[in-house]
Amino acid sequence: MNNLTVYLLIAAAMFCLGLLAIMTRKNAIAALMGIELVLNSAALSFVAFGRFSAGNLQGQVAALFVIIVAAAEAAVALAVFLNLYRIKASTDLDQADLLKS
């Protein structure tokens, strides 16, 4: 079980589940959770490659940047979703075009 393939299969499964959540969910919060799954799968891949390479920390540093970007993305997206909910009282992504004005 100390194999790179296992980590990459888990990351691929997380990526596919996140992509499925992004494409099928109409709720904004559920789509945001799908985006977080995709970013976490990328971070897992970076860490796995960093662990099985020549002992460098480049994978861990890249994963740290992915986590920082995911936190910033979540903060901005939640602010947009709260504004959408305040205007329309719904988190349906089909009504997100109301924020154009």
C-alpha cells in the first residue's frame, strides 16, 4: 500500500467526484464543495509526487499554495453567494445572472 498508484487513484476519484458535483448541482454551496474536491485532489497529487520523488519538498510547497488558493476562493465565492442569497433568497446557480447590474 506504499505505492504512488494508490495515491493517484484516490486523487483521480476525488477529481471525478468533484467534477460531477460541479456539473450536476444547481445549489451554489454544493458546486463550491465540488470545486474544493477538485483542488484537494490536485493537492493530494502534488504531495504524493513529492513523497515518492527524491525527498524534496516541492510537492508539499505546491500543495500549500493550493490550500491557500482554495481558502481565498472559498472566501470570495461565499461572499458572492451571500450577496446572491440577499438579493434573491435562493442559492440556485441558474439565478446567478441577477448580479450583473
